[in-house]
Amino acid sequence: MARTTYYRWQARERDERLADQVVVPRRRAAPATPQERQAVCCFALTHPQTGYKRLTWQMVDEDVAYLRPYQVYDILSDQELLCRQAVLRQSL
């Protein structure tokens, strides 16, 4: 064990801070507007074979909406548009 680690732990023990600190990441993106939500749904319906991550970046490239992939996933999930590929395969 490195000497610095040992002394750092000694200091943490004196301060009663030996337990590891849990860091919970927070998402800091602004929520999607109703217009962006509508644009995501329309874009997803016109590109049914595209996954949500690629769809996100295509929308950015085409100046449709500027959202993060998890936001697009949440919108598509709420509108039940995530399973569209499986539904399309069954209908073929």
C-alpha cells in the first residue's frame, strides 16, 4: 500500500469519514419542449428502422431537435415507439 494512501486513510479515520462517499450523477440537460417532443415522434415515425441513438444525432445533423440520447429514449418510450422495429418485422 502506498504511504500516501495510508496517511490519507488515517486522516479520514480521525475525521470519521472512512465510509466511501457515494456520488450520484445528475443529468443537467433542460427538459424537452412540447415542440421537440412532437418533432422526435414525427422523426421516429419517418425513420422506423433507426435506433434512438442514431436518431438523436440525425436530428441534430438535420437541425430538427437538440436533445441527448437518454431524452430521446425517454420520449420514444413514453410514446411506445421503441418497439417499432419488432412490430415492423412481424408485419412483413
